[in-house]
Amino acid sequence: MDMSQYLEVFIDESREHLQTINEQLLELEKNPDDVSIVNEIFRSAHTLKGMSATMGFEDLANLTHQMENVLDAIRNEKISVTPELLDVIFRAVDDLEAMVVSISEGGDGKRDVTEVVAQLKQIEKGDVVAVRQKSNSTYEQTYDEFEYTILKQSAEQGFHSYEVTIKLRSDCLLKAARVFMIFEVIEQIGEVIKSVPTVEMLEAEQFDDQFVVTVVTKVSQDELQKRIMKVSEVEQVIVQRVNLHRSTEEEKTTETKHEQKEEQQAVEQAVEKKQEAQEEKATGKQVSNKTIRVNIERLDVLMNLFEELVIDRGRLEQISRELNNPELHETVERMSRISGDLQNIILNMRMVPVETVFNRFPRMVRQLARDLGKKINLEIIGAETELDRTVIDEIGDPLVHLLRNAIDHGIETPDVRRAKGKPEEGTVKLKAYHSGNHVFIEIEDDGAGISREKVLKKAISKGIISEQNAANLTDKQVYELIFASGFSTADKVSDISGRGVGLDVVKSTIESLGGSVSIDSEEGVGSIFSIQLPLTLSIISVMLVEIQHEKYAIPLSSIIETAIVKKEDILHAHNQKVIDFRGKVVPLLFLKDIFEVPVVKEDDDFLSVVIVRKGEKMAGLVVDSFIGQQEVVLKSLGNYLTSVFAISGATILGDGQVALIVDCNALIK
């Protein structure tokens, strides 16, 4: 399976999980007995481990797994939270972050983490980890009793204590002068308690390019770092909080034991960092993330404000036409163009690739296939196709229904497939693509297909249709029957290749989104369920029509064409007025009767007809006159008017009038 397409999502989500882990670890340090915090960290780590393993980044998964073991032990109260333990976990998180950065820059995410893994294993066994190393600092700071007391008292008075690791550029000529300037900057905002090496050694330039100072100040870590970075020839500044809970004796032994090792590490890191910096400079690579995540609620507010703007735009266009002032006309035209561009941008901002829904299906399909003893290959095509966020949120469940359906009742078991001469492995294709103002999602399987006889038999027994009508139905109409609500109440619909469990819910959900669903099937070959959805639900193109003195809007997506029909051309069939439209019999629906519009004007000899379509079915909507095409904002009628027949919403026109939006699907049904 090609994972490269998911890389960007993986990197984004990994960063989020690491961010959560970092934040929660800091919380845990404040409340070491709070198990809920440990659970939160464990969840993020567990998700990160799963994602890394799926993407094939084994080092990342292994380190996270080891960290998970320690968290599990904390959760089960086998070990207690200490600052030393958290130091090791933070170090592991630093390594994880470095791996994710490496992956985001095109690397393989590999990193030598043997030491930190060994420490995590030691903690897991319950041993006290004496090694307190910071991944970036050269020298370990230790404090005598006097310095320790100063730091404690400062903390009580609301000061922050930081250990600041400062690295000068390797080509720095006057190191002592730079050190003096750094000390001056620090003393403007705080006080230096200690430096390693000592101040005398720093003044005598008896150090490589790195030193550590302990600072007591009231400014934040970031502020301190920014101020020191302003001194020229400073290459790197790392600010870390001083841990005041440690025992000084332990640190003295630690320092003598590991000083050489740390110095060696620091030199290696300094060289590595320098090489990385040079490489980055050479390639001119930009590591900054070019995406920004915005809360969907903010986009909804933006959309609502823009919808108001569209309504006012319509009003202005009307006033401009009435006043006929060229300058006003020009300004309004320009405003219309700009707001049109703005509309496209806002709609695009709300667009989300359907893969956000599709991504959860491969695992579900594998699980189902195992449970049912079937072999199934899921092919996903066009996952990058974009849909409005509101549609994406709703479409997940219907798709799950249809996929389960295809797997459960469409695809046969391996032995049945063998007997039919098919490959043992069944294929389910999930395909998404754009066409015009719509997105189509198709679920295709090469299974048993739908048996016309069995569907009809079941439908008749359920009282959905009569035997007389059953004989006249086309195959398509027969397949449509499985969407009938009575159909899905069968105890187990496996005797009809089982299609039907809950499909009425699928149909109603999709139609509530302004979409439609259709079925095509061939017995023994397979079936295709095709879903058609609008790109967006809020701003739609309509044809405005007049019925007596009332205005109605018919969505353009439903209209085939408009026609003027003579009264004598109207025919009668099955107690229904119909017309012959391009060789097809199309029933006429008189909207003034359906909507009970008060009659004011007399009838003409000609009828204005809007031909609309839903799937294969067509109808002619009879109106009094056509006003024209317009983009309108679809507003819902609210909870009070949810059950109004054949009206999907309303809009406010340029002259302030309200026009009702006709739901053609309901009318044709």
C-alpha cells in the first residue's frame, strides 16, 4: 500500500500528538498523582505509535512503545513520577520530535536512541535513573547549599530560575567581549547566579564556544532567549527551567561520573548542528509549515457574514438597475466581481479532501473480511477530491453502511467465487470525482449483484408494491425498491444478496444533503452504488420564477431546460396531465395548486414549464413566468417549519422579498 499520500497528514498529526505529550508532561510535573494526565499522555503516545508503525517508521514506533511501557507502569502505580523520570521521558520526546522533523524534511526518521531506550527500560524495571542528562547542554549545572538556597528563595518570591546554554559561532574572534555583552543583557532583566565554566575562565577565553549560566529573572523563557540571541555571533540559546527538587549529593556524583561523556556528546552535537545548518543554508530549504489549522466554527461565522454580503450585493444590483447611474453601475459591477472571487476563496477554505473520511475504511474492511472469512481488496480512487466540510461530516455513516453492505452481501465467500470462476479475492472500489457543481462517490463491487426476482418477491411480501405493478418495473426501478423503508425491516436480508439493511437511512441522509443515490447492478457480476452530492450547501445557483404574485427559486442543478407549452399540447394519461417532451412523456406539476398560491391573474394560452430531473425521473413544473438566474444564499426554515412539503429553504432577494426554494426531489418523488 502506497503510504506517501498520507505523509503530510501523518506529519501534521504527529506534531499535534507530540505537542499534547509535551503539554501534558508539564502538567504531570505539577500534579504527579493525577492519573488522568497520564492517561491523556498514554493515548497520544499510543496513537503516535500506531501511526508510525503503519507508515513504516520503526524507530519512531519502537521508542514510543518503550515510552508507553513506562507510562503504563506509572498508570498502574508500579513506579512514581519523579523529576528525574520526567527528564528521561522529555528526552525521549525530544528524540521523537527530531525524528518527525527528519521525516518532514524528506529523511527516513532514523536516529540512534539506544541510550534513552536503555534508561526507559531501567525506569520500567523500577531502578532509579541517576543519569540526568540534558540532550543539548554541554555542562551539567550543580549547586552548592548557598546557591540552592538562593534559587529556592527566588522561586518563593515569584522569580523564574533558568539554565541557559549559550553557543557562540565557531568563527567568533572576541569571545570574551561577546560573553561580557551577554552578561550585560542578562543583568538588565535578572541576575546571574552561576556560570560553568566560571566567569574568570570565560573572561580568559578558556572555553570552546559553549557555556551555561544560571539566571534568576521575572521574564519568560522566550523573552530571555530572544534578548540573548540579539547579541551578534551567538549561534544558539537553549533555555531550560532549573529543577529545584533534586538532591545536591546525587548531582555531585553524577557530574564527576559523566562530565567527560557529556562534553564529548556536546562536541558531537555542536558539529552535527553546524553541519545541519550549513546543509540547510546550501539547499535553501524552508522548514516552516505552510498550513494553518482553523477552527471550523470560525469558518462558519465567516461564511454566515459572507452570505449576508451576498444578500446585500443582490439588493445593490437591483438599486443600481433602478437608478441607472453609470458610476454606481460600474462600482456595483466591480463589487460583484470581487465578492465572487471572495466567495470562491471562502468556499475553497471550507473544502476538505474526502480522504479524511476514506482513511478509516481500509482497517474496517480488513476487520470485516476477517470476521466473514472473505478475501477483499479495497481500492480507493480520487481520495483527494474535495467536498464542503458540512457534507464531509454527514457522509461518513452512509458510506460505512454501503461498504458493509457490499462486503457482507455483495462479495461472495472464496469457495463460492471459485465455483463461479471468479478470483478468490473480491474487489471493492471506492471512487470519488468532480463533475460540474457536484461530487460523485461510487462504491463498486464484483460480487453477486442484485437478484431481480428475489427483490420483487421480498417487496411484494412486505407490501411495498403490488404484483400487478411489479411486472411493469424496469431493472433500475426494482433496485430502487431496496431503499424503501419497509424493506430494511427484514430479520436478515441475506436471502436477497442481503442488500437492504438500513439503506433507507442512507438514502434519506444523502437526500437531506441535496444529493441523490442510484444503483446499477448485474446479477453474478456486481453492483455500483452511485452517490451524487452538491459541492457546497450554502450558496446555490437558482432560476427565479413567479407563480401569481409570489416568487420561488428552483435550483439550477435540478433543471434540464425551460419550455413554453401551448395548452392544446397537454395530454392526459393515468389521470395526470402530461406533455411530450423530446419523445418522452413528462408529467406536469402545477405549482400554484401544490403550494396553494392565491390566484390573482387569469391563465394564458401558454404555460411556462421548468423541466426538472431526479435520477431517471423527470417532471415539468408549471409556473407563470421566468424571472432569471441568480446566486442566492440558502437559509433553513428553522425547527418550526421542518415538515413543509417540497420546500428546502428560503432566500432573501435584492428587493428584500423572501423567495422559497423548491425541493425538486420531493416533488418528483
